[in-house]
Amino acid sequence: MIPGTTRTALLLAMCIAGAPTLTAAADAAAGQAFFQGTHSGGKPDTPSCTTCHTSDPRAMGKTRAGKPIDPMAASANPNRFTDPAKVEKWFLRNCNSVLGRECTANEKADVLAYLKSI
Amino acid sequence: MSRLRVTLAAACTIAFGAAAFAEENEGGIMPVQDPTTQAECSACHMAYPPQLLPQESWHAIMADLSNHFGEDASLDPATARTIENYLVSNTGSMRGVDPANPPLRITEMNWFTHEHGQRLRNRAAGDSRIGSISNCVGCHGGAANGNFGD
């Protein structure tokens, strides 16, 4: 017989462990629409991911200061998405720049799914 | 060999060595030496040498990284502090700069506008290979190594 508190803790742990699976129903098509789309609410010079990354994630992008950006598609750049801290750092900055807010977990999962699918 | 002669030889080596370096490095500015500053700043643009702006400008720029020339360039506080310390301790005050209202752009500095007139600005804006007047290496191939010679 499992004591009540332990049972609650176990349930909670299962819910937390299960949460990523539930939210990770990543949708590459939604990610594509998000990546290619024009957004509002962010900074005027960066209305879209494509402002710097171009509409082809397999191609080189360019920062507004003129510096090349390596391709975002994992197929064109094996180093992409290998460093979670780097991924979160740039989602935070660039979502603020493009949308004026942080991206949701679902938005990030969708974009990653898109960039890993092409 | 007398001690005097050794000293003289050493002095000459230093003097001529320095002269040769200065000649090679004409237009030279010490590039960023701090690895954190180099890595973080050069993610989007050449890591601009601290000497190109006065201390007041670097303080102001580092105080508002979430609005960094039209983009969010936020850093964790520890990293930002490291970079700010490096920048301000490798430059000084500059003549003609209002400390209460310092320029935020290198391209606004008098020395910069003197060196880069309208013709060069138009060229930079109109040439997609350069893209921006703030892209030093678009014209100065050795800029990242501190060589801004034409």
C-alpha cells in the first residue's frame, strides 16, 4: 500500500514526466508558417525570422550588420540544435525581436520540427 | 661585450621592431582580446574594438541590450558584466563627447564621419556584399584583426 503523500508525489512526477510528450506534438507545417510568416508586435526592423535567415533555411543568412549566418536547417548545418543553452538564448532574443514576446514551448517545438524536417 | 653595448643593442631592437610593426599595421587598432567579448559580440557583427567609443558610450550600450540597434541582444547578467568591464577598461573619455548624452553608434563619431563621407556611405548601403556601413569587414578585409588600412 502506497501512502497518500507518496502516491500524490508519484502522480505529480508522472504528470511532469509526461508533459513534454504531450506538448511535443511538434508540427513542422505550423513551424514553417511561423518561420516564414510576418509577425507584428516586435521591433520594426525584424518582422520575420526570414529577415535575417532568408526564406530558405538551408541557405546562408545575414545579420542586419552584414555578417553571414550559418544555415538554420539541420540538414545543411549539423551543428544546429546541438547546444540547448544556445537554442534557448537565441529563441529568447529573436522572439523578442520579431514578436515582442517570448515564444511558447509549442512555437519553439514547431519551428525546431520544421528546421529538422527540411 | 660591455653592458652598455648590450643595452644599446636591446634598445635598437625594440625601437626598430616597433617601427616595423607600426608600418605593417598602418591603420591598425588593437582587436578585441577578451574571449567572452569576442564570442558574444561577433555573433552578429565584428566585435568592435573598445577604443572606437568612449567609456560613456559602452556603459549606455550595455545598459540596454534588449534594445540593441533594433534587436534584442540580451545576455545573462554575469556575461554582460564581463563584457562591459572589458570594454570600459580598454578605452577612455573622448574629446567632443557629451558624457551625459554619449553617441551609441561608432558611425556617429566625428572621426568616423570624417573618414567615411556620403559617397562611402552610399556605396555601403547600395552594395549587398557590404550591406551596412557598420560592416567594417565589407571594405576593410583585415578589420577583425585590427587592420583598418584601405
